[in-house]
Amino acid sequence: MGILAAGEKAISTTNRNFVGRMGSTKSEVYLANPAVAAASAITGRISSPEESNKINIQDSTIKKS
């Protein structure tokens, strides 16, 4: 944890985003609402809450619908 290095990506629920605010000017920061941020933490990529509901937490598999 800490500031972002060049090439790193993060998703944040802050209300401000400008180049270099969270670290390197060559990092990428995406703003999202809390539900999208939580879903993304579960899936490991930017995801909708509906997508995270398809994950079986106990065996970490994604259900096909």
C-alpha cells in the first residue's frame, strides 16, 4: 500500500482525481462508487456489483450464467 508507481492502476471512491494526486503522473486512477469499488476488489478488475455476485467465494470460481 502507499502511493502508486508508474504504470500501476487503482480504483478509488474519492471525489477528486487529477494527475499525480495518488502518486506517479504515469499511474492510472479510476473513480467509482462504493459498490463498484467493492465488486472490483472481489473480482480483481473493474467490475459491476452484478458481476461480483457470480463469484463463489468458497472455491473462487466464476459461475457462468
